[in-house]
Amino acid sequence: AQRVTQPEKLLSVFKGAPVELKCNYSYSGSPELFWYVQYSRQRLQLLLRHISRESIKGFTADLNKGETSFHLKKPFAQEEDSAMYYCAPSHGSGNTGKLIFGQGTTLQVKP
Amino acid sequence: DVKVTQSSRYLVKRTGEKVFLECVQDMDHENMFWYRQDPGLGLRLIYFSYDVKMKEKGDIPEGYSVSREKKERFSLILESASTNQTSMYLCASSLRVNYNEQFFGPGTRLTVL
């Protein structure tokens, strides 16, 4: 069965510290992988996708097919990074592209 | 600007009531989705639709139904609300050609008493 796991419910770091939010997936084939973010009182929104190899707000995510992981990283956390982060692999059939969201990790960046 | 709107931010209903949650998008997206968001469980897909009058079950469809009569509108229906349906409900939409970039509504916090 397709599964995605975010092992940490809460990650608390100090401003300026490195951050790594873990995501492990169990999928057949080659899923596309995404990170979505929800800031306080805001809508859930796409943060980044692995296929574009982009860096958004200083975050990057490397796909490790051997470990089936897609961890989200940032070298220096900022207070405005405090939010809920969801890892979301996609294994779409046809054009519907269902995303499977992980349980979410709350990142708390302390001053 | 991309917009997905949901009819209510907060809703309180009684057990056994029929509940309608409405979602409207103005982006001409083909795909629309309904999720529920619960702490520790993340987002779970209830139903989705990839075209008008088309619908498919997600991971937790029991106790829910949907309706998509127009492209821009996707309704979630709780036929007989129960307390375990108390949750945050999120609607999303996406283009068929870029189906994984989903745009979300603000959410409806439903409480069933």
C-alpha cells in the first residue's frame, strides 16, 4: 500500500539553527513529491516540488530513492518559517493526480 | 489571483442533521477535491472530481457524498451528521495539466454536537 510517514509531530528549533523535516514514503513506481505548508491563519499552499529542483524561501528537498525519503531542509531557520508542513507524494492515475498527505510536522522556530 | 472559496468558516450542527459544504473556484480548474484535516492524521481525501458530474471516492468516503453540477462548484454532503465528523474540511482545485499543484480554500471548521 502507498504510504507516507512524517515521523515528527513537532520540531522545535532556535532561530538560525538548521532544520530538517523528515518524510519517508512507501510507493511503487516513481511518484512525484511535494511539500505543502500552512502558516498560521493562512491556507495550505504548495511550497516546492522535487521535479523542479527549486529552492523556495531557502528550503530545499532532495529525493533519495534508495532510502525512499524526501526530507525538507533549510540551513538557517527564521521565525516566519513556523508553520505546519506536509509531505505529499503523488501517484496519479490518468489526469486526476491524487496527493497522499503525510501526518504533518509542526515547525516551531523560537527567537 | 487564484481563488477557492468555501461557504462557511465555522459551522455548528446537531447529530443527524444534513449538512452541505460548498466550494467554488474561479480558475476554470477541472479537478476538485474535498479533504478533512485532523491533528495527527494530516489531510485525508474524502472525494474528488475530475469533471462535471464525475466523482470518485477518496480514502474515507463513508458518511459523505458529493455533487458537481457545474465546473466551478463542488459540494460535500453529510447525509446524517455524526460527532465523529467534527473536523476541519478543506476544498482544493487543480488544473488537469498541472494536477499536483492544488489550490486550497480557507477551510470550514465543522462541529457536530
